[in-house]
Amino acid sequence: MTNPKIDEALESLLELDELDVREHRDVYENIHAELRRQLQSADEPATR
């Protein structure tokens, strides 16, 4: 099973080649934040 939000975050790595190196940190921080959100939501009990 895949998670579209994780896939989208990781796909943003493909943009790095087009960006100035100084902008890479922001991309990495955004990816890290999204991955953390997704991990935290995976730990939350499912609601019905």
C-alpha cells in the first residue's frame, strides 16, 4: 500500500536538479516535515 502524500513529498526530490543548491535545504525540510506528519498519523488510532 502506498501513501500519496509520502509519494508526493519524495517526488519533490526530483526538483533538486532544477534548483540552486541554496534552495535544497528548504526542499529537504519540507520533505522531512511531511514524513514526520505521516509517521505521526500512522501512530494515531483509526477512527470510524
